[in-house]
Amino acid sequence: MQPGARPAASPQGLRLRAEDAEDLAVLSACLQDALVAVRDLAYDEGAGTFVAAANRFCWEGGGAGAAAPYARTLCLIAFEGVTGVAYRGFQRREEGRILSLLTIRARPVGAGTMIDLEFAGGATIRLLAAAIRCRARDFGERWPTLRQPGHALDEVP
């Protein structure tokens, strides 16, 4: 692949599963800069499932043409086997607040795993789970955008 080239977008969209830290790192990279409204977070304690509906930036290439070279799409992110959820840096009642995902990290704790979804501005969602069991799947059509997310570290020479 030539420098600056992007892989072609899949017509079915993103479909990923993470079952270990390496898988989660790949999934995290694909979800970087996804926008998540607080109202689109849900934890079903009885089922042990945490889900988030995200507005995902398509890092794998938008294919939207010269006028809008980038794309976004809706993506459902689901974690299974979750036994607890904690929120830091925001309140669940802030339903209109939009969080920008930076990364997803996991580390073992006791007999389980702690998974942190880290957002810009210091917001974090911490999941306690038996193990890493995450799925991400795009749904709906992509839409064009003119803006590619950027980060302050990207501009450092």
C-alpha cells in the first residue's frame, strides 16, 4: 500500500469481535474518535450486557468522493459478561452530552477483567467483566463528512 493510501471500505461495514487484549487494541483503533451520546449507553445488569451506539469515523476509508473524502456510520458496541459499570467525568442524567472515544483498554483484576472506555475531557466508563467479550458492528448507511478527527499530538513535529 502506498503512503497515505487507505484500505478500501467493506460494503457490509465493520464487524469485529474482541476476546483478548490484542483483539481489543484493534477494535479500539477502529473506534477511535467515535462519538457517543450519553443517552445511547445502556447496561442490562440481568443479562450482563453493556452496549453503546456510536457515530463512528470510518478510518478504513470513506470512499465518499473528492467533495467529502471521509465518512461516518453508526456502530453498535456490545460487551458481554459485564458484572459492574462505573462512570467517571460525566453524569448519566446528562443525556444530551456527546463523548468522544479515545481508546479502550483492559487489564486483569482478580479473577476478571477491568475494561476502560476512555473519552476526551477525562470521561471514563469502567466495566468489570469475567473476560473480554466485545463485538462491534456497523449498521445503516455511511454518510460523507469533510472533517477528519485530529489530535494535538498529531501536529507535534
